[in-house]
Amino acid sequence: MKIKIIAVSLFMTIISCKKETDNGSIETKTKQIVDLVDYVNPLMGTDSDFSLSNGNTYPAIATPWAMNFWTPMTSKMGDGWTYKYDENKIRGIKQTHQPSPWINDYAAFSFMATTGDLKFQEDERASWFSHKAETVKPYHYKVYLADYDVTAEVSPTERAAHFKFTFPESEKSYIMLDAFFKGSMVKILPKERKIIGYCRNNSGGVPENFHNYFVAEFDKDFEINHTWTDDWKLLENVTESEGKHVGAIIGFKTKKGETVNVKVASSFISPEQAQITLDREIGKDSFEQTKEKAKQAWNTELNRIQIEDQNIDNIRTFYSSLYRVLLFPRKFYEFNAANEVVHYSPYNGEVLPGYMFTDNGFWDTFRAVFPFFNMMYPDLNSKIVQGLENTYKESGWLPEWASPGHRDCMIGSNSAPIIADAFLKGAKDLDTDLLMEALIKNATVSEGRPVNSVGRAGVDYYNDLGYVPYDVGINENAARTLEYAYADFTIAKMAEKLGKTEIADTYYKKSMNYKNLFDPETSWMRGKNKDGKFQTPFNPLKWGDAFTEGNSVHYTWSVFHDVDGLIELMGGKDKFDEKLDEVFNMPPVFDASYYGFTIHEIREMQIVNMGNYAHGNQPIQHMIYLYNYANKSYKAQEKIRKVLTTLYSATPDGYCGDEDNGQTSAWYVFSALGFYPVTPGADEYVVGSPLFDKATLHLENGNTFIVEAENNGKDNFYIQKASLNGADYQNSFLKFDDLQKGGELKFSMGNTPNKEWASNPENTPYSLSTAQKSRKIKH
């Protein structure tokens, strides 16, 4: 029986989409909004730990890109793995901003409800719970706290949340607010039924004046008012406490089934701003109204892509992955009393006008998350880039890993492809002169970088020698060289469009620096010493060292912008095809000596039976699509479908490695649709194997693009033929503009490869060297 998502009748409404026409008038279109959010499983990826990641996620109870998320805590305060699926006690439900367990959290505080004798220390107050008595939706979390016979619920807004606690009959019922460690304050206002205060916990990347101010309003009078101070010292009948780690406890008698509502909001700007936000985002709304608004917020976004298919599990996995793509980067801006956009700067501590987004590692997300925004959310991406302008103004540098300010994590210069790709795909209201200044500074200035991940470590060597040497004390040097070369390509593309020919020529030339690390003896990328000799000994299976969370077998393919150039270095398409095959055909052997133990990324590669292909980490995620450049598209189709159907599922162990701010999910979303952005900065997507019978993309410009796959099925993953808007289509790529114009890309699928489809040189995707040859540009 065919499942048509667009026919689901659980929830349906009509929304109006308005767009400005060429003559300035407003054209209104409508579309049906169906209930897709309940296909989402926020527990996907939560069955993880330090040694093995099945996602390293937590259930984010939030609206899309919200400033604040909420999540249940099964682990201790400060543990990056805050919710572990196989744990069985809950300590509280906290406001969280954590983008990754490795980066950890900031500005967190929690609520917990108890009954009976007072227990407020986090170990003592923790209650047994069961997943059988837990409801987890993006817009609603509900859990039965068995030790207290209390049901706790929360539904979110962008910067606030609505809690509902259902109590038993009890002489002693409590709700406590834990303001966490590293500096906090609480103040109980019994007459106003409020708790106010702040928390200052963070893991770095904040100015000295960093605070998260909160206000919580209750709908029941307080009969008990306690606080605690450092070392869990109870302060009975004391309504205010400030210290390293403080909290507040309010108590009352309850009847069986009695509900107590708590409305809470926070602000990085001021206590007054927190109250403004609470009044604006929740106000007098009931819990059910808050819940329904959050549900509608998700349904609105998820309905931008509507799926029709026979496999309900694939549908659940698609929307669970899409949910993850729509969480980060978070909105780190607020609306003041005059409804103006303002933000607290995590870079200089000032309150300033304009947009700010944070909690993102560009090393991960430049690959597919931001290209997805350019395709489906160009207005949002314009605001994100405006936020990057503000980061540059406020810190003097573009971010590479922000949480909330600059963090020293990962490598590369990946703000460049994010900015350039947005600009090239039509982002609006950008200060291009400022952005080019920032990009050039990143690529040329070595002094004054706030942390090692910002700017380019080894940039002077790179600009002098054309690579970052292996033997000068700069780790992950080969990976840096490859990523800098690609970033240079995107700078050149942006400069070219801006008419800055000299800059474009310079950076196109620098983008060929990847060739300096290609070892013709092994046909792998290899670290090179300052004297120009390749590093020795060399093991292409050695993780780390010259590479980042991978090895040469993974990073050799990081020539996103010039695959044809890499093919030429390898000796032609047949040799290139054989080298791709080698990655999958070799056993999952590895050398972990650089780390001294088997890191989780290695283990995740080892256990999935795909040779040395390491889909659980980002450097190689585009690699399968490279078969298209060798005119062996059928091999890409086969392997893409295997990854889609074996390495992802909407279950707690549903990822094959770190999810990472939406990137691993974005790979799934794009690939399930049938194409992927191998080269952000180019105007193409590379075709794979569409997973669904039909996908309808409702674009922001009002157009609709449909991907349809006839005769699609478990074994029918090979493309037999294709058409675009009714015309025969032989290219293994799709133009960005063709998609944005709307239309239909139609595939006919089968169970045997059609080796003739997309088999000619002109059918291959973009490569810089080929484009330059065709335009007779010499550098």
C-alpha cells in the first residue's frame, strides 16, 4: 500500500505564502500543511557514549533555530552526554545550548519536581523513569517521575518555555530551580509567584560579563521558600542566594491530579529583557496553546519538503534528520521592548543591534547544512551571514567554531565557503566589501588570532610554500592545506563575481595548492616537510597526525573544487575509479598510534562493513558522489542507497557517528532527495540515487520543484533514465538555478546499472581545471 504523506489527515491547515513579484506587487500562494512533526524521533542518536557515537545527540525540545533548547538530564551537571538513552534516572529538565558533547554546554539551568521528604541534591532527587512512560516530540516532552508520582511536561518557544507538573495528593510537593555551577543567583518573589536570577556556567568562549538571566512565573502560591548555596547547603526560609552554585525550592500542598504551570524565559541581555520575552512569547497562553504553537512551527518548516513513499521507516528517518538540520545555528539575538533586533555579543560583551547566530562548527556544516539553507532558506542564510559580519566587527575575525563565542576546535577556513556560497546564490543585504576584507584577512594574517582554530594556523607557510609543512610543529598540516586550498577557490569565486579580477586570479591559483601534497608514488595525499620532501615513514591508514579525525585514505578526496584535477593526478578516470573502489574493498584496518587509543570515529568506521569508508565523520561524506566525475554514476547510486538504508534509522542508535550540528543529517536529507552539494561555491548538485517515490520541494521564492522516481524500490536503486521538465536528461548534476526555477526532475529506476547514463565527459559535474580550460583561462 502506498503511503502518501500529503494525504495524512492527523492535522491539516492552510498557510499563505507571500512573495514579492517583479513589479513589486505581492503574490499569495497557499499550500496544505500536514502533520509531519510526529514522524520525528528526537531520540535518534541518543544511544551514545564517549567510546562509540550513534549520533551523540540529545532530545532537543525546541522550535527551529531557537535561542534556547530544553532537554531531560539523565547525567550529572556538566556532563556533555547529558541524556543517555540507556540510563534510567532523570535529575531535571534543563535549558541547554549545547551543540556537541565535546563542546559542552553553557547558560544551563534546570527544573525538577519532587514530593515527600525534601531531596534537592542532584543525585538524591533523581527519579527513576521509563521510556515506556516518556513522550518525546520536538514540541513536547512528557515523562513520569516514578519516585514522586509526578508527571513533568515542557513545550518550547524560541526563547521561553511552558512547564506543566501534575502532582499526586501530597502534603509536601516541591518544584526546584537549579541554577548550576560556575556562578549563579536565585531570588524567590512569593508575592509575585516568581523566581528570578541568573546562571553563568560555560565551557569557554564568553566575555567576563556573561550572564543568562531568567524569570519563572508560577500559577500557584508558594507555601515553602528555600534556597541553597555552595556545597548543597540548604538555606531554609531564605529567599535569595548567590554563589558558585545555588538554587531555589518552592513548595506547597497538592491534590491528586493538580497541575502547576511554570512559564519561564531567559535573556543574555538583562532580567528586564527576559520578562519582555516571556510576556511576548507566552503571555497568557495556556500550556496547550504553547504546545500547539510549537507544533505548528515545526509543521510549517517540515512541510517545505513533502514526501510520498511506500516505506514508513524511511519517512520517519527523513523527517527526524530534517529536524536536526533545522536546529543549528541557533538564534543568539533577541527583540527589545521596541521590537528591534539586538544581541548580546559573545565577543565583546556589549549589547548591539543586528543579528547574531552561534553554536556551529563550520568544519562540519559548510558541506551540506549551509548549502541546504541556500536551497530552502535563503532569507535565513542572509541573516546568518549578516551575523557573521557582526562577529567580524565585534571580534576582528570570522568564526570557525562558535559556542557562543570563538572556541578552539577543529581546523580549516570554512567561513569562506559559507559566505561565498551564500553570496553566489543570492543572499541579500550583505556588506560584501566588509566580507571580502574579512576573508582576505583570514587568508593572509597570522598575528592576533584569538584562538588557533580562527584564521589559518600556518598561513605564512601556506602562502610562502603552497602548503603547511609536516615538520614545523603544526598538527593536521595536510588537512589544513587541503581545506585552505578549497577555501581559496570559494574566495576566488566571490571575488570574480564582484569584479575583483586580480584577487580572483590570485586565489584561483592558490586553490591549486592541493597538488603540492599529492604523492604520485602512492596516489594518496601525504604530508610534506619544509624542505619539499614528503614525510616518511608514511602510512595512509594512520589517523590524525597530518590529518584531522581521519587518514590519507579519507582526506585524499578533499579536493571539492577540482575533482578533474585530482583525476588527472591519479592517471585518468579508470585509475581514479579504481582508487575509489580501493577504499571500499580494503578491510577496515587502521593505525591509531597518533591518539594512543582507538577514538570513537575509528571504531565507527570499523564496525559498519564498508571497508575504510568512514561515513560517521565528515571528511569523506562527499566521496561516494565522486564516482560521477569518473562517469561511473551507477557505482555512486549503489553505495549511496546502501548508506541511506543501512547507516541511518529513526532510532536511538540511528546514526553511524557524530551528528554534528545537522551535517550528518543534511547528508541524508540531500541524498534521500537524490542529489548532494559536493562543491559549495559552485552552482551544481551532484546526482545520487533518490530514495523516495516523490519529493516536493516548496521553495522560498514560491516555486515548486519535484523529484520523482518511477519504479523505485529496495532493489531498484539504479537510474535507468532521467528527464528534466520533460526533456531527456543525461547529466549527473543538477543546476542550482534549474532547481530554483521550479519544475520536475524525473527518474526511472531499475535493479541493474545503466552504465550508459551520464557516461560522457560533458555529463560530469563542475571542476575548476576543466572550467578554466573551456574558458581558456591561464594562471
